[in-house]
Amino acid sequence: MNVIMTSQTVRSAGFIHRVIAGGVAATLVAAQVLAQTQITPPKNKFTPEQDVQLGQEAAAEIRKSYPIITNDAIDSFVDRVGERLVAAAPPQLNNPVFQYDFTPVNFKEINAFALPGGPMFINRGMIESARSEGEVAGVMAHELAHVLLRHGTANATKAQKFQIGALAGAIAGAIVGGGLGQVISQGSQFGLGTWMLKYSREYEKQADILGVQMMARAGYDPRDLARVFEAIEKQGGGGAPQWMSDHPNPGNRSAYIAEESRMVQIANVRNDSGELQRAKQAMASLPRAKSMADAERSASRGEGGNEAPPSVGRIGDPVPAPSSSYRSVRGGDLFQASVPSNWQAVSSSTSIKFVPQNGLGDYNGQSVFTHGVEVGVARASSRDLNEATQALLEAFAQGNPDLREARDPQVTQLAQRRAIAHFLENRSAVGGREYVGLYTTFLSDGNVFYYLTVAPDEDVSRFNGAFQRIGSSIRLNDR
């Protein structure tokens, strides 16, 4: 069971009070501050109580889909580091209503994130890659700083017409969907969950500096924060790791972390206790770490919950031609389009499909999509549209090993923006060939917006007109 603590828990007589059974109090000696940078939280329309509500609701949804680690050695390690950092948080930022908990998850990517109000998730890959306890503490201090400065809801404050009731699901969907943007229902904030947790360079610098200050007060060498960022970037290879795509480098990161480190004095220098090594040893007995893409695919197939995968009619029965009458549809505040009036909207954790009768359903134990269109948002792996689209195609190909280019891609337009069109063919799950069109463009936040069409060989001529009309009707409202 992970430690759950409020900020009031650690504000008594200068002691950290452990709230797990058998906990031991430890004295905290404040760091001598020389001239540390003052950080001012950004404007925020939400209350701290609403931060907690959003974070707790989103965390509950995430735990349903994430492979949570339950191991005493690993839990104890992340709990102890988290407690030390919370105790070192500035009192003026550490709101008594915040509820902190630190949850390790069995994912192999180097990643960690914190939700509004306190819940934090730390990937196995982050812990295994760390060379010292201070590097783990550095990442956790950075994430805790986002909570204390309330950056998630400060981001949401910038959005127009936000609805608090939809935000928790949007956050959870963005994370469970690998950051691809949750579609909860008509009228929800399409992609808002991704946007809330994708921080600006200004917010990143604030979290770095506050993280340095908390590390020093907690007894860690704050220079470990710069070291772990450098290690994360190196491990990214040709593309940025997931953590770096959500946490962009403000520039000169190592330099200003080093400068801030010189302005604080480390209190009670904390040497590695051996807990990190014991946590790593315990990980060797765990099941093989999953990838976050595995969780995304499971979520999109409806696995991990009590609901059956979505269906529209029955696969194999005749699929009617697209109606000549059209209706307007919306994807939250992000896009609007027109679709045939006899097509149904089906939302998943990553997209919206518009499907004719008998075009989506279970077939031989698989969820099969044979006719219709899909509109979605994907995390961009590059600022080059060709490279970002190739990464998206590779993701689609993981579940469709026979997917092939039918002809050369073309530069085109989507929603009056420069776009790339890929023309693909695939083996249909129900036999024969199917043809797939994929059209991609960039959103203003740097993510990829895509429009996908699919129909079997024998029905392409009946559906092409509808596909073209839908594509021409798409309008984006992100700017």
C-alpha cells in the first residue's frame, strides 16, 4: 500500500511523520538558503480543493489500467523519497488539502508524472535507469514542484469554457492513452488531458528551480537533477523519450540548475542508503515490464475494464451505403465536421470513429473496424511532419502487420493546413484487402491531428465520395 499523506502531515515540530504502519519519524533540518530564486505560481481559476478532486478522480481511473507495482521494497523506497521532498516543500505552497501518494508502475519507459493535488506515478524504467537515489529524488522533486505550483490547473485556466466534471476523465484518458488525448463525450475538451500535462518551458524552468531548492532542503545534491535530465536526453536516441516530450527543455537547463545549486546549501547531506539498490533487486522478481504503448492498445480495445469493446451492428452483415444527408459533429472544442446521417460516433481513449451499421464490432475474438473514418490526436515524435507521420504509421502497423504503402505519399491540405496523405492497403480481418487513407497535420501545440479512412476493396467506390466530403468538412479550432 502506498503512503498517502497531506501537507499537514509533515508540518509538525519540524518532523516528518510517516503515515504507513511501523513508520519512524525523522528530523528535518532546513537548508541554509543563501539567495535562492523566488518562484511565483501562475494565475489559476481553480481552487486547491478542485486540484485534489481532479487528481484523485484521474488517479483512480489510471490505476484501473496501469500495471501497479505492489512490492514492499519498491513501495518503501519511493514513499521515503517522496516524504522527504514533501517535508522540504515551501510552506506557502504546500496547501494543507493536498493529498500525496507515490505509486510505482511496471512500465519500462523512463517516465514519471504527477497529477493535480498530489498523486505521483513513477515508472520502473525511471528507477532502473537511475544511478543514485538523488537522481530519482530529482525527477520526483521536479514533478512535486508542478503540483505545488499547480501548473496542471494553471494550464486548464488558459482554456476557454473548461468543465471541471470532464477534466478528470480527460487527464486519465490522456495518460492511459499514452498522451494521445481523451474523448469522453460530445462536448468534452478533446485533447485537454494531454494539454493539461504538457508544460510550457516557463513552467518547466519554475519546476526545475523549485525542485533544486527542495532537494537541497531534503539533503540531496541538487546537481543530480541536471544529471538525470542529461541521461534521459541521451537515452532518447533519435527521438525524445516520453518524459521529455511532456517536459520540454527550457534551454540552458544544466547551466541554470547549476547556478541555483550554488545558491542553496544542502542540509544534512544524505548519502545513498542502499534502498535504491534493494528496489532494483526487487524489480528482478517482477513480471516483465510493459510499454506504455501496450497500455494504450489495451485501453483502445476496451481491455482492463468491465465494458465490452464497442460495436456498431455485426461484422459480416451487409454494410449500407453512406446516406446522402449529412449531420454536423464536434470533437469537443477541437474540431467540427460533417458525416453521413446514418453513421454512429464511437469514442475510445484516443479518437472518435464515425461508423456505418455493421462496420465495427467483434469478429473471432478481435475488435474489427472495416468501414468508416477515425479522427484523433497523436503525440508528435518530431517537429517534422513526415517523421511524425512515420511514427504514427509504425504505431498503427504494430496491430496490423500487413499494412503497406499502396502508392507514394502526397502533400495535400487538411482543415486548410499543410498535410501529408498516405495511401495504404491491408489484409482485412474478414478476408480480402482493405484500403486505408491517412491524412496528418500539426496542431498548434505541436501534436499531430489525423484523419483516417477505411473500406474493403469491394466497397471503396461506394465510400470514396463520403470520405472526400468528410475530409473537406473538417475544421480545427485549436488556434
